[in-house]
Amino acid sequence: MAITNGYCTRADLKTALAIGTADSADDAVLDDIVNATSRMIDEYTGQFFYTITGGTAFYAPHSYEEVDIDPLTSVTSLVIDTDGDGVFETTLAATDYILEPVNAAMFGKPFTSIELAPATTVAFPADLDKGIRIIGNFGWSAIPASVVQACIIASSHLYEARKAYLGVIGGADTGGVIRLSQKLHPEAAMLLGLPQV
């Protein structure tokens, strides 16, 4: 299976595992591991780091002035349903709202909330399910280097864990037995900014 929205490449993983580029025996396994690890990172962090181009998402703002959104890099259109009838009557101009944090793009990060501009005459429909519809590019414009490295580390760990019978590695010949952890690799967790437990 090919890698889809993976946070590292097969070549990255082969380099980390010292597998030659010409050795294709485990290519399908490596691709599956990168896919599984990338989705595991999504679950652990509560977000995704790839880009969805031209995606459509709906939001229920909890105030008349601001709404938290999924990570977003650009807005194509922002429309609101002012009366809850399922029809999006009001299209906001780019001057009607501010993408926050305002300096996110400068640091290679996505926007995570939208605030109405002080001069606008529009209000968000507070507490209305699917009150706002956004079409735009969601996710991150580029996968952060820390996420790439976390994916390589966790994928390498998962690949090597296949050799551990019942989750145990080592034995008398290696000086002892070690049981593999069921948690995310500590260095991968550190790179993702997750608490160490």
C-alpha cells in the first residue's frame, strides 16, 4: 500500500533502519508502518499535519465575535447561517474577519481561530450548530520537522517490534529480557510536545 498523508517517507525510514534503497523486500510493510504511525500521531496530538486542499468544514461558534476552528492555512469562502434554517445567507469579505494567531504563517503554523474585525457589522450566530461554513485549505502548509522526526522514530520502533515475540526482546544470550512498552516512543512523544508518562 502506498503512503497516504504520511509524515515521513519510505526513504526516510529505510535510512533510519539502515535498509539499502535497492532492498525492496519490506517496502509494503514499511509503507503500512508509516501510514499507521502517521495516523497514531494524529490521534495522540488531536490534529493532523498534512494539507486538505479545498476542504469544507462547519462550526458552531460559542460567541458572536470569535470561533475556534481546525488548523487552517487559507480561506476561500466563509459564510454564515444567520437564522438556523440551513441556508448560508451571509458571505463574509476578507475584511470582515481576522485569522488568528495573526503571525501564525510567519512561523509556519496554521490559523486556529477566527475573530470578527472591529469594523464589521456582521455577528457570528452564537451556539448555532453548523452556523459557519468555511471552504479553504486545512491542516499545515508543511509538515513540521519535529513531526517528521517523531514519525521516523516511532516507525522504526514499530518495525523493530515485529521481531519481539509476545512483546519481549532479549534473552539469556543478550543478558536479560526486556518487555516493549505499549506507549509512544519517549523521544517521539517529546518531539510532539506530549507529556511524558
